[in-house]
Amino acid sequence: MRRRLGKAKKLHAVRKIGDKESRWMKGVNHKISRQIVNFALANGVGVIRMEELTGIRKRATSAKEAGRSLHSWAFHQLQTMIAYKAEMAGIRVEWVNPTYTSQTCKCGHREKANRNGIHFQCKKCGYTIHADLNGAINIAKAISGLSAEPSALVTGAPPIGVHLNPMGRGDDTPPNLGVVRTRNG
């Protein structure tokens, strides 16, 4: 009987911690989504493009700690919050298939070896850039038909006092946001 009660107390404590983490994550996701939509409004952005992140946890092949961080983040919740807040603000949301976006160079050369972790270097022309920024540029080019260069993108972490490092890289590199201003909004 005591053993069963002891297990029940431990399980209750674990659930309580899980609930606290869930509430914290929901709060952070609300702040991030609000900052993204406010940024888009302030800069005249009419479209927010997001990758379809279905299966991201299955594709993750990183270190244990990075995997744990990646597996615990509520990507779908964040994307849902961005989408509904953007819709309420009159900003269109487009979903983009991320296939090959971070392996393709601006010169058009696509090769798996172009990307090594967070680093992108084209094996054909030698172009070098952060792999996630390269992916954001390719998404912008594919959807808008623009010739998106890094200078045309607004990048950086939202200034909300919350440092988010969902990939667990162990450094202070903020996550990238890619926003392209188009003439039509």
C-alpha cells in the first residue's frame, strides 16, 4: 500500500512539473507570436511564410540535449498562434514545403554536402552563409519570385526578453526570422 502511495506522489509531482512547463511554453509562444505579428504590421509586411514542420522531430538527428530541446518545443502551437494572430491583423499566412531549401545555393546548385549543420557552403560556387538564413532566402525566392538577397531580409530574434534556443546549439545564436517586404504587401 505504501509503495503504491509513494508512486502516486511521484507521478503527481512529475505531472505538476509537466503542467508548469506547458504553461511556461504557452506563455513564451504567445509572446513570440505577438512580436512576429507586431513586427510584420510595423514593417508593412502583408504575408508571413512558415515552413511546414510536420515530421521535424522524426528528421532531427542531433545530439541528445539538442534532441530533447527540439522534441519538447511546441512548434505546432507556436505556428497556430502566429497564424490566428496574423489573420486577425489582416496578414496572410502561407505554408511552404521546406524540402531542399537549406541545401540549395542562390546559384541554383543543390547538394546535400552544401549544408553541414548550421553552415552552408556551396560546393559549386563557394557561397557561404548560415544554413537557416539560406533556407529562409530560398523560401522567399520560391514563393514571391523575388531575387531575395540577405540584405533584403530582416533578420534577428524578436526583442521580447526571452532567449529561445530550441535547437540546443549551446551558443547564443538567436533563431532567425526571415521577412521579405514586397511591393504589393
